Amino acid sequence: MIIKSEEMQSKPREGLRGGSGTTGFLHIVPAEALPGKVRLFSLISLEKGCSVGDHKHEGETEVYYVLEGEGVLNDNGTIRPFRKGDCNVCGGGEAHGVMNEKDETLKMIAVIVLD
């Protein structure tokens, strides 16, 4: 299956997981084409001042991989820089959230897999 860029759905969301501003979502693979245990495969974009609020994962694992930019990651209460090439794996009752405080757009791939 090939999914052409023009077929991908863009669905911005306000205040995602209690975060601030708008989170850009580009659903790279539509939900109906995802394999059984994969719930999400998307590109997330955060402009300056926007965030994905802190949230906990139960029964699933979410992976963030930064493609561009730099953010601040809350990884189970530990705050650290989150830059291009970094990866965060969050599952099994763990929590995370991310904010962009820089001028450059933060872009990351997000994948959610059911445990």
C-alpha cells in the first residue's frame, strides 16, 4: 500500500491532553489502514508556546521521535531538553508531555502501540 502525501489527513487539535495552543496532526497512516495493535502513526507539529499536556499511558506505549526542532520533555516528572534525533518511549503506566519554547517548529513522529 502506498499512501500519497495528498491523501494524508491533517487534523489540528486545540489543548491536546490539557496542553496549550494547537497541536498539528498529520495522520500519515489512516486509522483503518493501521495494523491491529497500532493505534496511531502521525506527524505532530508544535509551534512556539504550544504543547502536548502531560498524560499517562495504560495498556499502550507511545513513542515520540523528533525530526526537527527542540522542545522540553516531561518524562515521568523529569524535565529535559528534547531535540532532533531524540526518542521517548512511554508505556506501562508511565507519563509524558512535551512543549515547544523555541521559535522553530518542533516536529516529531508519534506512534502508539497497544500492549
